[in-house]
Amino acid sequence: MNRRIWLMSPAVFLLLSFCVVPLLIMVYYSFMSDGAGGRFTLQHYANFFQKDFYLRLTWKTIRLSLAVTAISLLIAFPMAYVMARIIQKGRNLLLLAILIPFWTSQLVRAYSWQNLLRDGGLLELALRKLHLIGEGSLGLLFTPYAVVIALVHIFFPYMVITIYMSLEKVDLSLIEASKSLRAGPFTTFRRIVLPLCKPGILAGCILVFVPCLGVFVEPRILGGTDGTVIGMVIEDLFFEIYGWNFGAAISFLLLSMILVVLAAFSRLSREEA
Amino acid sequence: MFLTNRKQAIFVLLLLVALLVSACGGGGAGRSGDDGASESPDTTKSGKQEKVTLRVINWKDYGSDDTELVGQFEELYNVKIEHQYMASEEELLTQLRIAKEGTIDLVLPNASILPAAIEEGLLQEIDVTQLSNYDSIYAPFKSLKENVKDGKVYAVPWVWGSTAIAYNPDKIQEPIRSIHALWDEKYKGRIAFRDDFNDAIMTAAIALGQDPNAPSDLDAILNKLLEQKPLNRTYWKTGDEFSKLYAGDMVDIGLMWSGQTATMKQEGLSIRYVIPDEGAIGWVDNWAIPKGSKNSELAHKFIDFLISKEFQEAWVNKGGPAPVNKNVSTSLDPAFVEEMGLNEAAIEKLYFISYHTPDEKEQWNEIWQKVKAQ
């Protein structure tokens, strides 16, 4: 092996000590009973599956994350496509525009959405001026829709970046070859470009879906009474009642679900290669 | 490649500067080291004298970090009060457990964590003889069972309050008297209930006529809370969330703390507080000294300062919560005293939050999670 692989050691060290080891510690505690004299127990996992509302809540969170991922993809793909294949000059400026929101704290953005979506807020006033809604309230704030809007706003840049990167790599000569074989633009897109940028799409979906599963700030601020997600349950367990072991168990279960999804995705992407 | 000409470069530079300036301006939610005591007073007389730092853990904007109010203590004893902020009582308990001895001098626990903190030996005994104002505290507070163990005092009551109903008198003309107002269909969509398992269970218990500290029928409580849920605009968790909702005219009535309602009144909002006939939740905040604090004597002096008539009166007039010092209410506006329940009669109606075992807490928390998940 090339000796320069040791250049990776700081990153590996960080990942191991601050990501992997804490995860293992969390897994360890999820199998321990509460209190000082912890014994091995499966009680936390049993508790999660016995109370049906935890599973229902997790499923609700998965649906929310899928919705956010799908909408992000619908918005991000055209934008990435235009940036990669159509625009020549303003590309970097657009990239900057995508990256700027990252410089603002996520909490500030969530509160901004609260301000925009509220009754009497900008969005309602604008839509009313355009005669798109009537006199009644917009009714978006404190519903799951507000949460989806805010999450899409926060996460779709990730999607744009990954899709853009893989679209950029598409070899122009392949496109030309396809044209020379008299394929129309749509066929070229469907059979050459799309398969080649699949890794980018999959990576983008993962980058959006996984964090959405664990989100808890935006649902609390924007979701109203129906906006509970499993992330909020974990947050309460850690901050409200010191039920860390149970919180760890739920977190580990979420992690396992994500790993299963990732495995499925990687199988998909390998088949395409 | 990226900055191909000067115009682009200037544009990006301006953007960065704008962002830097806006980042310096405000802060987000969360910790801040010494927010209240960041200006050092003009003690050029003492010159090179080393200033002692008293480290306090408290809620943000809660009296002890108000430079106006504690400034004279800092000057008198040449001490700098440094704050760390807590977001929940459980977090404070965690802090006490993991902090190195001697790094914290004063903390503000309430009944929910006091027994655990005392049991685990995290707090040191308070010498009440060092507190000249201790006898001015209302009698019921001095005998709270969570503050004392084996005849030793571990916590000094400081302020107390209730969690009851706050409403907009301009929108709701007829005066509210019952806790069932939170379940009234008339106010559907304009109510803000609290997202906190303790407040939720206890309020539902009071509404059902059960003892909030030992509810007899948790299933009935679950159903009562489910009944209440669709009537809300949303739930609120931190005080500023409710302020935003109320000030933004998104809610007219909610479950709220007496202290913050008083502050909101002070800020000019039209808001009325009422302790319902059925009763309300009461709470007491106490000062305690963690074991191993190196400034124990100074901490005692600070506690004495904080329970003095002067401080408590000044703070109540600024919008602080109810004082434990009985000499204060004589100097307040009687209408204010009546509304906020700052008298013995109101104290009688309150159910003070008592200690619950971790199992009980878990059980209550699960009921509340179930309500929220529905």
C-alpha cells in the first residue's frame, strides 16, 4: 500500500474517537438498565416496540423525510441540470447563492419561516395580493406542511451540489455520440445522462433523508400540536427526564433503519455501475 | 477560475463583510458565558486587587444576571458574578453530576431535582445563621420537605410562582375563573398549552379534581389531554416562544408562568393573569451551594443579598417573580398583588410541585409523548 495513506490518519482518528466510539458507547448504554447499578437488559428496546405510538411516530417521521427528499429532488435536479449543462458563465455565482444559506444558523432560519408563514406574514399578504387565496388565514404555520417547507429550504442545497457534481462529470463526447446515433434529446437524457448521474442523485437523497429523520428543532417551532417527530421524543428523553438509556435505544434503532436504507441504496448504485 | 474579475471579487468581499457584521450583531439561543456581568465596574481604587469570581448556574435573564440589580453586590464585595445558563432542571442535575468540584459556587434547583442532588451528596449544607434575611421568608417555604434532610438545610427558597392561565383581556371580555377555560371550545385555535410533561399532567389532574402530585387515574388524564390538544394553536416550550405567539396575536389564552406574565405586563402588553378557582401549579426556586465550592462564604453572602427585601422588591418591580421575603408585598400595588397571587390566600390555592421518582417521571413523560404523538 502506498505509504501516503497515513495522511488520512488525523481524519480517521477524529472519526474513530468522536463518531464511532461515542456511537458504541451509546449502543452499550442502550442495553443497560437505568440508574447507577446498570444490568444488561432489553427492556428499552421492548418498551419501544410495545408502545405502539413510538412505531407510529417513527413511521410518520419516515414519511416526512421521504416527502422532503422527493420535493428537494424535484427542485434540485432541474436547477443542477441548468447549472451544469446550460449556463456557462453564471455558474459560480449560482453555486455561491446555494451555499450562502449555510452561513446562517438553522435555528434562525426556522424562526424566519415562522415569521414568513404566520397569519399576517409576508407569504399570506403576497398570496392575497395575487388573489391566490381568500380572506381566511393561510393556515400553513403550525402544520406539518410548514415543517416540510422549512426542511426543503434547509436541505435542498445538498441535493443541488451532489447532482451538479455528478452531472458536470458527464463526458460531452458521450452526448455527441448519442446524437450522432440519431437519439432525440429526451432519449439522450433518459439513457445516457440520467444513469450517469444516478450516484449523485442517490448521494443527494441520502444527504437529505438521513438528517431529516433526526430533525427536532423545526417540527417543534413550526409543526404545531401535530408536528411531533421521533427526534423530539429523543430530545425530551435526554433533556427532560434523564432517560438517556431509552433515548440511546431509540437512537440506535433509528441508526439501524438508516443503515438498512443505505445498504439498499448502495445495492442500487452498484447495480447501475 | 472563481473570481475572474474585480467586480466579482468586490461582490464576494461585500457579502462576507455583511455576513460578518450580522453575525456579530445577535446571538442565537443557548449558552453565553457572562452575559449579565460583562461590564467591569469602575474599581480603579482597588487597582491591582484580584477579583473573586462567583460562578452561578441559573436561568437566563433571571435576576442574578441583571447587572442593575446585582451591581452593588459586585462592587461591595469586589466580586465578579459569572453565569452559565441552564435549559432545564434535569440539565442542571447533569451539570452538578459531571462538574469538577470547585468549579461552581451557586445553583438554582427546584423540588424536582433537589432530593436527588442532596442524596447524591452534590450539595453542601447551608448555614442559615449566616443569612440575616432567612427569618423574613414566609413560613411555609422554610419547611418545604425537599429542601431539608436530616434537619440540615440544603436549599434556600428565593422566588416562587405559579403556572396558571394568562389571557388577553381585550379579546376575552368576561373574566376567566376556571381552569376549564383551557378546554373551552370558544377559544379553539387561540390557546397555547405548555409542552412539558409535568405542567401537562398536573394541569389535567387539577381539571379532573385529582391530586396533581399523586394523580389517581392516569388514563383519565391522558384522555383529558387528548381532548385539549386540538384546541391549541400550538404548544410552547420556552418562555420566549409564548411571548412571540402572544405578541404576534396568534393566541389569546394559554398556560403561563406568573413571573413571565408580570414581565410581559411590564413591557406594555395587555395581558391578565388568573389563578383558577380549582387551583394551579406552584413552584419554588431555591439557591443551593454545590459541594466543594471554594467561595462558600461569599456564596452565603450572595444568597443573603438575593433574599433581602431590597433586592426582592427591586426585582418584583422590574417584573420578577413572587418574592419569598414577606416584607416586600406590603410595598406593592394591592391590585397587582391580588392578580398575580402574591399573598397568603393565593399560596393556599397552589399545589407546589413535589419530587417524583425517575419511574414516575418516566411514566408521566410517556403519557405526554403519547398525547403528542397522536
